[in-house]
Amino acid sequence: MSKARYNALADVLKAIAHPTRLLIAEEVAKQPRCVSELTNMIGADTSTVSKHLSVMKNSGLVEGKKNGNQIFYSLRVPCILEFLGCIESVLEHNAKDNIQLLNTLCSCK
């Protein structure tokens, strides 16, 4: 793989690597959402949500479609949710390993 490809992959990962953006990805995967809906869900101000959406749009994660005065955002590539599921599997394995370690430490006493 070329360095440019790794850089492009890292750019997409950086764009999704924020708790608010993860929430946005899951919400717009369910149905298209406008900034005001996302603002209410997230509990942040409109400019902050707009900035998150801009980062996600620039990386190709979401797309916006204008409907009247509002833009409704949707997940452009739904397979990103599969990747998030994979990350959850990593977290589950880590938790199991930590529980095993804790049990080993407790049994040593």
C-alpha cells in the first residue's frame, strides 16, 4: 500500500474519531437529519454541530440534501457502522482480558 493511501485512510478515521461524530453517524444512518434535530440530540450549539458535519462531509462520511431551507444529512457509506461494530468487538475482548487479569490478581491474595 502506498503512503498516500494510508494517509487517506487515516483522514477518514480522524473524521469519525470523535464521540459527537460517532453519535451523528449512528443517527443519520437511521434517517436523514437536519442540523437542528442533531443539535437537540447532542445538546451542543448549532455552530458546533455544523462544524462536526462539515468535517464528516469533507471526509465523505455524510452527504447533505437541501429540502426547503434545511439541509438533511445522511450517512453516505453505511458500511462504516460495520467498522464501528468491529471496534466494539475489540472493546469487548479488552474487557474480558481485564476481567481475567483482575480475577488472577484477586486469586493471588
